[in-house]
Amino acid sequence: MQGRGLDAPLNSTGHQQAQAVADYLTSYHVDRVISSSMLRARQSAAHIAETLDKEAIAYKELDEMDFGSWEGQYGETDHQIPGGESPEEVLERADWRIRQCLKEFPGEDLVIVVHGRLIRILISHWTDLGLPDMDQITHTNCGVNQLF
């Protein structure tokens, strides 16, 4: 698990994937790029922002879930880990930040660059799937989820 406690940079594959997403997004109208404040998300957002000639804005509330004592271990969880955050806590901070961005940038098309567990948490909430079933949402590194 690579959460808030492991602020690792993108490797060469990650940079290639981020640039591929940036190139893909050139066929879409984008007003703004927002991201997590974690290094790998900021680096991905930078590829996108540079390619689209936009500014990237990073927000700490969009950082990945804190996996506490499980940082760096392999596995999935839908509950709070000792020393970490619960999915509900992550949802509260990230959903609040995105709603603030929607208010601050009304009518704008946003690209939001965040992390795997956070993507599952947000989409499961926004689609009424529910947090207990968030693992039904699949994604890949630098995958694109389009929401209207």
C-alpha cells in the first residue's frame, strides 16, 4: 500500500503513462487541472498541465488515504488501519475539497489527478455504490474516469 506515508516520485513508466494521459486529454476541453499534493500526483498533473497549457493546482485534501502501519505492505482494506485513516475520513476531506473546487470554478471542466484508493472511495460514494463495495471499482495507473 502506497498512501500518504510514502510520497514516492513517478518512475520512468509512470512518466510515460502520465504523458500518454496528457496526450489523450488533448481531444477534450479542459479548463483546469487539480491534483493531490503528493509528488507522484503533482508530477502526473504537471505532464497534463504542460501539454494542455494549463496551471496545475495541488490540494492536500486530495492526498491518498493514510494506511498507517500498513504503509508499504501489500493488501486492500475498507476499514481504518492502526495509525491511519478510515475510508469515511478520506471521503469527508476529499469530497469537501472537490465540492469547493466546483464552487470556486463553476462550469469549468476539471481534470482531477488523485490516487487509487481515493478514486474508489469517491466514485463509490458519488455513484451510490457505497464504501463497502468500493473494491468493485477497478482502475489502472493513469486510468481515466469521466464523470458528468
